Amino acid sequence: MAAEKYEYGIDFDRIAAIDIHTHVEVDGHGHKAYDDELVDAVGRYFKRGPGALSSVDALADEYRRHNTAAVVFTIDARTGMRHVPNSIEDLIAGAVRNNDVLIPFGTVDPLTGEEAVHGVHKQLELGVKGFKFHPSLQGFEPNDRAYYPIYSAIADAGVPALFHTGQTGIGSGLPGGHGVKLRYSDPMLLDDVAADFPELTIVMAHPAVPWVDAQIAIATHKANVYVDLSGWSPKYFPENLIRYTNGPLKHKMLFGSDYPLITPDRWLSDFAKLPIKDEVRPLVLKENAAKLLGL
């Protein structure tokens, strides 16, 4: 029996916000996104209790409570992390079940070459609305031309590519950071991709500590580059990031929580305390993402 294709069922006029960055960490078979050592380390870093892994249906229930749509994804880092990810097909099927609040992004392992390109096409057929990459976990330099066929396939489909940038909590506190190399997530590597694929919409995920100024420069310079503000409580945002959110990048900044690592309750509460202009808040919380997703 063919898998059902995802179609939007979200009332975008009614919802209050669009969270562009949430993780599905365990699939319907109980398989986890990360190995047990990483799961435990992530839990300590983000001060999460045991058994707090997010499933697609529980995530949907949480976002219905907030009257908020959520982009959901997992990360295929099977080569870099030597761990088979939780099922992307299961995630897409869950988004189909919960299409009143969830928007699925796909994932492929860039290190698998032509298989990754085939994966992009297959997931597009299932209705994904974008793709998620984590260069540090997946172990690749985004501007290596070996990966350009993947970006070309995504660009041809007219959907965005979301890249982790900056520091990551995954592997933090472990010897050698569990093999995770931060340099792969330097946003300057994405400047090359943005220049070589002007038709590809790129989202740089998270305030890219320690490269926030470089990230701001890229988003200011490249019309096809956006920034999602997930992964950090807004109370820790650098002053320069807040200034550009209120000014030159007000149409480029996107609400993202990094759920369940940071909850929408916490992010939204802390964002409300920032000196963000009244006319900019709805852009960040909803309108910029709606434009990005072609709604």
C-alpha cells in the first residue's frame, strides 16, 4: 500500500505562530534519533528529565495546545554518527495524521552520494516541505561541491534547506564531543552555497555562536538566506542580533524553539521580554515563515 502524501491542513489565518525548528526524536517503533550516550548527554545539557524524547503525535498535541504550527524533522547522520536515525517515513506519516499543526521536513545523509539525491526525490514525492541538515553531526563541509547535486534537487523543487549553524548541545560534555566537529557548522561555508545556488532558500538555524556576526553579514548580503532563532533562550541573544532583528533583517528572522530541547512556552515568554518593535513581532513569529514556506 502506497504511503499517503502530506498536504497542508493548517488554517494559517487562525494559528498564532509557526515554529520553524522542532525535533522528532523517537519513531513509532521506539527507535531513537541518537545513540544512548548522546541521548543521556543531551538530557544533561538541556536539563531534561528521563523519558523526555519527543514523538510526532505528542509533539502535535503540544503545538495544538499553543495554537501553533510546527516544522518537524529528524537528522539522517547514519555515516557521521554511526547510528541509523529514527524513521523519516514514520515522521512523514505522523505529519499526515496531524496535518492541522505539523509541517514535515525531509532528511538525507549527504555522505551517501547518489543515494541522498534519490532520497530527496522520494521524500518530495511524500510531500515534505523542506530539508534539514546538521553538518556537525553529519560530518560534512556544506560548500564541498560533492554535495551540490543534493542542493540542486532541493532547489528544483522550490523548497528550503535548513542548516544547523554554530555550537551544538549534542555531544556537549562528552570526551571529544562524541566526535562532533563544530567547524562544519561555520555559517561562512553556507555563504558559498547561497552564492552558487541563488534559487535555493537557505535557513541558518540558531544564533550561530561563536559566528553570529558572520551569520548576520551573510543574511544581510544574500537575499535567499534566512535565520531561525531556535536553540537559545531569547534572553541570551547577542545585542547585535536583536538590533538586526528590529532593522535590516526584520523580514529574515524566524521563530524557532528547538523543541523539546527548549519549549515554546519558555522561548515565547523570553522573547516577549526583548525590546522587539511591535510591528516586527508578527513577522518573526509567523509572517516570515509563511512567506518562506510559500503559503
